[in-house]
Amino acid sequence: MDEITVTLPDGSSRRVPAGTTPGEIAAGISPRLAKAALAAAVDDRLVDLGFPLRQDARVRIVTPDSPEGLHVYRHSTAHLLAAAVTNLFPGAQCGIGPATDEGFFYDFIVDRPFVPEDLEAIEKKMRELAAQDLPYERQMLDREEAKQFFSGRGEPLKVQLIDEKTEGRSEVSCYTIKDRDTFVDFCVGPHVPSSGRLKAFTLLNASNAYWKGDARNQPMQRIYGTAFFSDKELQAHLQRLEEAKKRDHRKVGKDVGLFTFHPWAPGATFWLDKGTTLYNTLADYMRAVLFPAGYVELKTPLIYNKALWETSGHWQHYRDNMFLVSGRDGEEMGVKAMNCPGHMLVFGSEMRSYKDLPLRFHEQTPLHRNEASGVLSGLTRVRQFSQDDAHCFVTDEQIAPEVEALLRLVQRVYGDFGLEYSAKLSTRPAEFLGEIATWDRAEAALKQALATSGQKYTIDEGDGAFYGPKIDFDITDAIGRKWQCATIQLDYQMPQRFDLKYVGADNAEHRPVVIHRAIFGSFERFIALMIEHYAGAFPLWLAPVQVVVLPIADRHLDYARNVVQRLHAAGLKAELDERQEKIGYKIREAQLQKIPYMLVAGDRESSDGTVSVRSRTGGDQGSRMIEEFITAALSEVREKKAPPAAAA
């Protein structure tokens, strides 16, 4: 019998018969490993434990402690959900059912929307199937045979997926969960060995969806769920979800009067007065940070001829995500979806010298992306937004010091907001533009900058953009969720596409390198993050209303107005609550509006020239002279104090 060599993660190797499976290898290492095994990585490709090894390979057993373990576990739970739905709802058509960072979902075409009682019944059926410890079996079918099989079952969506995802292949991968009603799904896997491995899971809710997220396509019902390796982890996650509901930026933003939406402008935000103040505070803050760092602000057109987008490559690769318009003479145009092509035109508008570099362009004008209606969600997924966008034009030698400066900039900004974050370096993907040697130099420059700045990071192999490697930053909010925000991306391709040049010290022409970078990302998404991180209770320097003055009675109105005027003159954002309501009611309203400070004005305060200070978190702070309060408040604003995020 032929033998092959299997190399394990510790560097050891063993000879085994060809056809041996990773599950058998795990059993040969230890019974404990075999019991914990979920799947395997063979030469970095995830496979089932029953995958037959036919040639020498590196093998790593995937367990709950592996980075991929939870993804495999949740993907398998999504299939269990689909098996339960098709069991209880004969005729239901299955769409897609991926694992996500928070759990999993599966889309179905059914005769009517799912109701809470349906979810209870489906979860009960899932637990019954799990208790039966049914095997997940992989079958390879002839491609045309598979299409006929799913067509005969009345599942045209699966036929469409096979057509799209397996073009040029002779066979396709399908999985079965065999019980009384065998469930079959087109899927590349891998999955856990059997349903009995799935213990801690629950269904969360159902919602309307569309096939491929496009409202022009078939309406569907999406069921969301989550799964963990233990009930303890599951319960902790459910508690976080409850906290997240209280912090939901769509609810909090409405409650405190920041923004609204209207169906006549889908995916576009109506910023109300307080929201506009918050937006402008962030925009002005970023300008104050960037201008001393050598940035210049641009304002480029919103609509360009398609020639620009053809040159940048977006017309070929991104046109479906753009809003397209036509001029009176039939000229084809595209609404700006990103700032970088316009910045290339500005750089190329005059001859540049090496003495001009680094040249740093910053812009905050609106961008528009034609997102599918099914994916729009509050401020986190919109069609109109602005970014704290910048493009730094540098020489090859300037890459490392410029990226190091950008890393310090990220550290400063997130420090001002009291945000914890992590960094990851994404390297050359399988499909890329340019030369490998150029990529190697670029990745080395990023690693050098990360090391010099002392920034800890992980490496995300193969996840770079097609035009260059990048550093991405994930923010962790007050309840432990991660948000991808800042990014620093090297780009050698766009300067070449736009034929950008500068004259070097040798009087010869050279090609600059562009660093795309954003720290907030989009203002809209960053504000959503801030709302949920602080549960709407912003620190003083960010709060759209920093102080509210509360006269106890009408006879105190003139004095209260004078206090507001003095606060405004000092640069504080203050309001006057002159409603004829009891003071207790006014205080409660201010608390609900999450205003940092309340200044109560009554007889004693009017005669003494003082105010009675109440803070949002500390309650009654006693009486103070107005100037004393102003001095302390301005100091708090200057220091950008970011107290621990408040409870929802």
C-alpha cells in the first residue's frame, strides 16, 4: 500500500497509508484530540475530518481552540437550522446560510413570514436533530447531475449558485444531514462530524431579506441565530445583545434628537440640529489634528465623466455600486464613490518635485455608493456618507516614516476618544497587481513602521487589497464588540494608471506611491460607534449640548438667559429650558437627553451670581460661581476627558 508523509504543526512527521483521514490522524495522536476535533487544515485548506489524504501534506487538526473552530461550528449550526426548517416547512426553498462574526443566518423562500412561534418550533427541531447525533456527510456530484437534482427538488436558487460558483468544474460538493427527511445542501464545507457536536445555540429573530440583498430579486425570510462552544459563552453573548439593544444607535439617536431617515431618501441621513453639531465637532476635530501634521484640505467634484472611472479601474470593477447619470448631450457620468481618483487629478495638475513630498490631501465631501436596499442599516450601512479621507503621496524611501507618523496619528485620535483598538497587517492576496518584489518591499516597510512605532499587530495573510498591502484597525467598544475603522493602504497601481510623476533630486522623473488612509472611516459609521459605545452619553467635549440651564420659576428667566449668554461667549454649547414645568421634571428630561451638566437657577443663585451644578453622572455638585464653572468646563473640554462609557 502506498504511503504518504504527514507533517504536523510541531514540525514532526509520520508516514501513513494514502487515503488516511485527518480524523484518523487525530485519533492516532490522542483520544482527547480526536474527541475535540471539528475539522482539519490540510496545506492551509479547511477540510472535513473524513477527507482522504492522497499525497504528502501539512495537517493541522481544528478544535474549539483554533481560530477557525467557531466559524466551522456556526456554519454547521446554520445547516442544522436549514434541515429543521425544511423538515417543518415542506416546500421551503433554501438560499445561503453563512457563519458570521456574531453567529449565523440562513435565507429561505417560504409561503409566509416566520413568526416567533415558528422560531420556537424550529429551535426545538434543531435540538432534536442535534440529540440524534446525525452525521454530516459530504458527497461529490457531477455538476449537471447536481443541477438536475436541485431543480427536481424545486430549488432554482441552488441551481443558480452552482452555475455561478462552479463554472469550469466537473463536480460539486454537497452535504447531507440524514434523518427521516434527508436534508441536502450545495456547500463546499467543511462541517463538524455530526450534529451531536452542536450544543450551545439559539435562534434570535427573523427578518425580511432579498436574494443576494437586492430588492429587485426574490423576497426571502432570514433567520438569525448564534452558537458557542459552551452555555456560559452563549449566555454572556445574549446579555451583550440585550445591552446592545439598549445602545442601538438608531434608537438612541432618535431619542436624543440627532438624526432621522425618510423612505424618499433611502440610505441618506437627515442630520438634525444636535446631530449636525456632533458631525461638525468631529469634522473640525479632525481638521485640527491634520493641519499641524502638514495636510491640506481639498474639495473635489461630486460627478465625473466615465473617463475618470475608466482610468481608475472603477468603471470596470465597481460600476454596479455607483450612481450613474447622463448629461444632456448623452455624456456618461458617475457620482463620486471615493475621493482617490479626484486626488490623482489634483496631483497631476502640475509638475511636482521631490521637495513637495510627502504631499498630503485631506477631504470630507459627500460620497455616494449604490448599496442594495436590503443591506441598508441606520448609520452603519448608508448610500450617502463622508469620510475623514486622505491620500499621502510619497517616495519609496518615505513610506516607512510616513506610515509611522500615521500610526502615531491613529494612537492620538483613538486615545482622545478613549477607544481600545488592535491592528492587523494584511499581505499580498492570491490575485494582485504589480511585481512580487514591489509587494515584498511594501510589506517590509509597513512592518518596519509598525515595529518602530511599537504598535502590536497580527498578520492577516493574503487579505491585502489587490493594489497593495494594508494595515487595518479594529476598535473594541464598551460591550466588547469590534468595529473595523481606520485603514492605511499602500497603492502603487493608481499612480501608474494616472501616469503620475515627480522630478527627483537626480532631475529624472519618478513615480510616487500613494497611501490611502482614514481614521474615523465614514463619519456616519463612526458616529454610530460613538453613540453605542457611550450609549448616547458623550463626554463633554463631544456632546452636542454640553450644558442646559434650568430656571426654577419664571422670575428666574432673565438671570438664566444671562447665564446662557455667558456660556455661549465662553464657547460652550448651552441651551435654556424655559418651559413652565417643575424643576424635577426638567432635570429628568435633561438626564434622558444625556446632557453632561445641568445648571439650576433659583432665588439664591440669582442674588449670589451662582448656579447650582448637577452632573449627568455625579448628581448634585453644589453651588458655584458662574466663572468657576466655565473655567472647569473649558478645562475638561481641552483635556478631552473620556470617562468610562456609561451604561445604557
